[in-house]
Amino acid sequence: MTTRRQADGATVVDVRGTLDAATVDALREILVDTLQRDRPTAMIVDLTYVTFMDSVGIGALVAGQRAARDIGARFQLRNPSDFVHRQLRVTGLTDLLGCI
């Protein structure tokens, strides 16, 4: 995972690989800590290269969305793969998590 700040004040987190029990703690920590420390105008999570995500991965994204809401920032998911988008659709979270 890498994090970068855009000129418009948004922070982009690029995620690669799988979002499961082995990796989810690092994602949750990056999302929540970055939001609380840097207070960006928006948090964009780029999921282009995420190949698998289970319920704990979804939980980490929801935690990020809540942390963004708490500071008044937008939270969006960018480029989810078909598999990830299907997982979010099945759980009814596409609107909450702002899939773009």
C-alpha cells in the first residue's frame, strides 16, 4: 500500500493484492491514521490491483469511511475490480463507500 497527497487536498491510498485477515490491519491503520493525522478533504482508495477481498477487508473499508465521515471528508473507492465490486454490491455497500 502506498499513500500520496494530491494538489486538491485529497489523499489517495493505492492498495494491491488481497484484503484479508493477513493484510486488513495494515489497511485499517493507514486509512484511520492518515485521516486523523492529515485531515484530507477526501480519502480515495484505489482498488485497481486488489485481487481478492473478504468480509474483513470490507470491514476495514467501512472503518475508513466512518473515520472520514467523522472529520467531514469524502470517502471514495476507485476502480474496484469486478470481483471486489460484486462483493460490495452483494453487501449493499456500493453507495455508502462511494464507488467511482
